[in-house]
Amino acid sequence: MNDSIDGNDSSSPDSNDRQQDGSIPSPSTRGVSTRSRGSRKSSLRSATSHSADSDRLERCRQSARECRARKRVHYELLDDLVATKEGAVGSLYKELDMYRQYCKSLDEGVVPVGMEQHILETQSNDSNQSGNLADIDD
């Protein structure tokens, strides 16, 4: 162990920086400048003008307004889409109930009223759709 005369450990990293009285010297005595060590941003920030800051803030505000408007339009579009889908689901439930009634009537041995007409309509719609598909293929 290397003990110096004043009792300080000479192997410690700060031992060379210590003064004779054991105190650590100020930065100016170690060759470090006394200029503040603030970031460059602070000096650049002070150099920018007030109008540039206000322009940037106004652009941010305008961008936020536009974003909220786009969001509002998007939600309105989704609401319309949901309403359309709910209408389609309602009509499918009605059609399902109609088919259930047809099945119930057929199980009882009775031909339901309107079933023949519905079958004819369905067949004509199917033939029209297959005709339209043939036109597309050509």
C-alpha cells in the first residue's frame, strides 16, 4: 500500500488532482474553461426568432385541426357503414324467419302461402345473375 505523507492514497484516481490541503481544485485551476457547459440547443434556441416559434406553433395547431377533422369524417363514414350493415342484417333475419316458417309449414304437410312465388322469383333472379355473369365472361 502506497501511503503518502499527508495520509491520502496516491493510487486513487483523484490523488493527482488534489491540492496539498486535500481539497479538490476548482475547474479553472485544472485547465478546464469556466464557460458553462450548456447544450448547443440552448444557444441555438436563443438565436431563433420569436416569429419562427409562433409560425411553428401555428403549423402544429393547424395540423391538429386537420387531424381532428379527418378523424370526424372517418367516424361519420364508419357510422354510415355500420348503419348499412345493420340494415342488411335486419333484412337477413327477416328472410331467415320466412324460411323457418316455410320449413315449419312443410313439416306439417302444408305448402306455405307465397312459397311458390318466392321460388319462382329466386329462380328468375338466379337466371338473371348467371346471364349477367356470362356477359362478363365474354
